[in-house]
Amino acid sequence: MSYLFKYYSKQYDKFMKIFHLDKNKEIIKVIKDVNNLDILDIGGGTGIFQIF
């Protein structure tokens, strides 16, 4: 991962949180249990959910 992506992705995530544009909690509530699920990410953001 490049330095620029590491830097700007953190800034992007902060921006989304400050202006209440992140929907992370709502997404987790809907999905609930991600074990044994195949999930497709269509390039929406910085990959904050890649740990799942």
C-alpha cells in the first residue's frame, strides 16, 4: 500500500465520520454475522471493513 493511500485514507475516514456520512454501524446492524458469508465490496471507500 502506498504512503499516499495510507495518509489520505485516514483523512477520508475522519471526514466521513465528522460529517456523519459513514454508515458503518448501520451496515454492521444489517449484516450482523458475517461468518460464512461471501461479501463483495464495489470500491466504496477505504477498505475499513476489510477485516471481516
